[in-house]
Amino acid sequence: MNYLRLGHNGLAVRLPAGEQLQALLTKTGPLLTTSANHPDEPTAATIQAARQYFNSNVDFYIDGGNLSGSVPSTIIGVVDDAVEVLRPGAVIIKT
């Protein structure tokens, strides 16, 4: 679990907008996964780039097409009911 937390006291939760991923999650329930990149590396925008990062260390890949130009996920932290934007992204959070 330390690898996933990377020294932080929490975990990120993603709620995907893509219909294919929502359908998968309806069947499987929540999945524990990583981002499509190593820390401090560019996000993999294609399935080929993700395979270069992770090789066979990932159970399965879903080809979402070429996602270059996509806005990354917004990451927030919530502590004592206070919202902090940790990484601005696709969802605009007004604090």
C-alpha cells in the first residue's frame, strides 16, 4: 500500500466519465489502480505508452484511444471539511 500512497496519508479516488469504464466498474466494483505514468513522468496518452511504462506488471489494459490533448484529472484533498485543489484539471473546483 505504501507504493500507492507514495508517502501521503490518503489515496486518490477517481470517478471516470467514460461510459466503458463506468460499465466495467458496475460489473467489478471499485478497482485499485495506478495512474497511467510513473511519478513525475508524463501521462501515457496511448495504450502503447502505458505498456512501455508498466509492461506485464499490469493485469489488463483498456484501450481508450489516443488521449493526448486530454485534460488530466482534478485532484483534491479534503481535511476537516476543507477542500484543497492539489492538481487543477478537467473539473473546476471553486474554493
